[in-house]
Amino acid sequence: MRIGEGRISGALSIVFGSISLGGVLCFLFPEFLTTPEFRAEYDVPALRHVLAACIFTAYGFAVRSLIANSTKRSGLWGASLATLALALGGAGIEAGAVESSPFFISLDWLLLDLIGMALVFVPLELFFPKRPKQTKFHPEWKTDLAYFIMAHLFVQGVAIATQEPARIFFSNVSLGGLRDGVADLPYLAQVLLAVFTADLVQYWMHRLFHSVPYLWRFHAVHHSTRSMDWLAGSRQHFVDVVGTRMVVYLPLYVMGFAPEVLYTYVAIVATHAVMNHTNTRLRYGFLEKFIVSPRIHHWHHSADKRAYGKNYAVHFPWIDRLFGTCYAPSDEWPAQLGLDDALFPKGFVQQHIDPFLRNPEVGQPRGEISTR
């Protein structure tokens, strides 16, 4: 895709048209399409303005695409989606009655996070790309988008699966002294402690998924992409996601962090994890000694055997230095990403089924190879 052909505008019109239609559906069926914990916190007038802006933007990009693109197809799709959103009520639609429902999906969370993440990370990749020739629509972008969508639609189910074991095993354990000590800390100190605790635990879980052959077959899904961008971080097998988050949540629950601290941690880890996978050349300078950068994490995804079993930490690279697993040659980036020694199935469904049926040909677990 090149600027001036109308294809980028067409794609954006479809994106904003889809968001507009999804937003209207959330207003119509809130009990089925919105997350109960979020509903009470929503500023409905502000959401109406966001919805109106999305509809207007979808039409704007559609017109641009219809003018510049000879095929007209993308522009027509975007305009049709925006028109359907208007036909169902548009930004002035009244919210439907909220009743208790035994089943719901978090379409609201998907739409809001898609808007927020895209507004931040797409411009970063457009204006500061590390690999300028890498297109946004690389061969596996649909697979990564499917992972992003599914992870957000069923975020509540994943949260229950990861948090319930901690409540079952530790709800009756007396931990008052520890929890009181954590509660007495200032808010920012609690956030830093929560991020450090989670990163330390996740380091070892991440390392375990790289070292144990049976676990590696699931984690290899995450390493199968050859095109790193802001969507690539979403490519994770549900066994990998639930297993890691379940163990990471245990110490956070035991230590008794306040809900607002946990929400802040979730926002930090979600944003930082996406940033680490972006196709951006932004430099952190001396801060790279203290904060994981895209360059450091790209080495973790490198096809270079020197980097196998390295850079497990999400936030703090000094954790890797502490345990001898840091690898980030000064000012160098990996030449190739992904599993160069493996055959791996393509597509969201196939990648979730395959690890259960057979041992995929994904090479040796990357945590078993030492460069010393």
C-alpha cells in the first residue's frame, strides 16, 4: 500500500465503520455486549461524541478512497458500515435496558482498546518504523487481528480463570500482616511493587515455557510471527495466557494490592507489552538499562541462536541481567524474526488446535540453548 492509491483510506474507512457499527450494537444490547464492571464507569455523553467522530471519520476516509481508488470496493464497504450504524440510531441512539445475563462478550472493551491502541501505536510505526518495507497488511496480519479480537471479547472469562484459583486456595489464609504492610504503602509505591512482583514471577513462568518441551509447543505460537508490530503481542495460545496470568496473579492477590493498583498494573503491562512488539526504531537511550525497549524484546523474538533463551522480562531488563539471560548487543537489531527452524500451522484456529494433537515441528525449546 502506497499513499495516494486510496487503499489506505479504504482500509481505514472499514475500520472506523466497523467500530461505529459495533458501538451502536453496544448501545442496543448492553447486557450481552458490554462488560458489567465497566458500565457503571462510562461517561455516556463522551462515548456518544466518540461514536459520532468514528462515523464521521469512516465517511471521510470512504469518500477519499472512492475518489482515489479505481476499484471502489473498500470505500463502499466502509460507507456501508457507517450507513448501517446511522440507520440503527447512530450517536443519538438510546441505550437499551440493562438486565442480568448469564453470558456476555466484551465488545465494548474491544472497541475502546482498539481505538486507543491504534491512535497511539499506528502513528509510531508509520513515522518511526524500524523496518520501513514491512507493510501493515503483512501475510499474517489477519491471524494477529483474530488473536487481538478474541483476547478482548473474552477478557472477562480469562480474568475469572486466572483469579479464581487464588481465591480458592488463599481466601481463608490469614495474611493480615503482609496485606496491612502493603496497604500502608503510598499508591505509587504499591504500583511499583506490583509491577516488579509481577515481572519477577512472569520472568520465571516465561522461562519455564521456553524450557519445557510440552509448554514450548504452546508458547511457540507467540514466536511464530515473522512480522513484529503492535498486533503481534496478541498472538498467544490460551494455555500460555491463562497459565502465565494465573501464576502471576497469585502473589498479587496474596499481597492484597488495592483494586485501583491492580487496574493500574493491568494498564501498564498491556501498554508496555504492545510497545515492546511494535515496528518502531525509537531509542530509549540510558533508560534501556532500566526499562525493556522494543529493541531488547525484538532480540527475544530473533531467529539468531545467540539470542535463544534470552530477555524474558517484560518491564525490567535488569532482572535478565541478574539471572544471566540478557542479550542486547549495543545499537544492534536482529536481522530476522520468528521460527526459522520450524514448520508451524497458519491461522488462529489451527494454531490453537495443533499443540494438543501432536508435537509441532517447532525446533528445540529456546530456553535449552546456552550461548555461554
